Amino acid sequence: MRIDQLLWCLRYYKSRAQANQACRKGAVKINDQTVKPSREVIPTDRVAVRKNQLWYRFTLLDVPKTRMAAKLVDIYRMDTTPRDALTHQEMQDQAWVKGRDKGLGRPTKKDRRAMDDYQEESTQTPDPPHRRIKLVVSLSYACRKPPNTRCRSDCQLQSTDGFSNL
């Protein structure tokens, strides 16, 4: 199987074209040698893939026939990526704070939505109890009889605040 097809099957890249391009750029090594996309792989090959500024390393256990589910990928490879590199990458991802330096222009639509969501979360408070009481007090019956008497018609509650059928 070709190395670009293998990287696609093992879900390192979303398409074969992306895997092919990575091989041409020198981001893929087999047994510590940069390879072309057409290089054939065999079991026991040590493969290194540079993706997101991190070298992922694995040893090929078996050659898959087709692309498979992500849960089944570990059947065909043994991950040998150093754990300290992965933890360093995770710490960098967490430390990165999305922000805008002063004077870089107006925020994008995505930035504005994030700011609006943040402001809504911080200012959101439940309705005070006196507001609910005012709503109850502002209800009246749509009947001509005094409120303490009963009538046979179907009286409906109406709101003077514009709410109907509460």
C-alpha cells in the first residue's frame, strides 16, 4: 500500500490529496527517510508524520485494506509518539488565549458573538419575585360582572400588559 493511502486510511489526513501533499513537502518519514507519496509500506516500518508542528510517530503492525473507523485504527499501528511532546502540545493549546491586541481593527463576526455570549452569561439574573407578583396583579377578567361574583359565561384571564391567555 502507498504511504499517502496509508495515512488516509489511518485517519491522519482527511483526504488522500492532503496526505499526498504532506509527503511532497517532506512532512512524512519512513525509517527516518523522507519519502515520496508513492512509497510502498510494509509491516514493521517506523513512520513519522509532522502535523500541527508535532511529529507523530508510529510503527505499522499490519497494512489495512481500506479506510476504517477511528476506533479500529490502533489495530494496525502502535503509537510511539513521546508523551512529553503530546503534553507540551496540550499545554500550548490551553495557554493560547484568543484575544485581540489594541488597535488591530474591529472584531470579526465570530468575535462579536463570543463577546455577546460572555456578556449575556455574566449579566443574566433570574426575574425578581416582585416582577412576578406585578404580572399576577395586572391580570383581569374579561367580564362585566364584579370580580367577586361568579358568572355562567366562560371568563378568560386577560393581561393589561399585552400578554394574552396566561
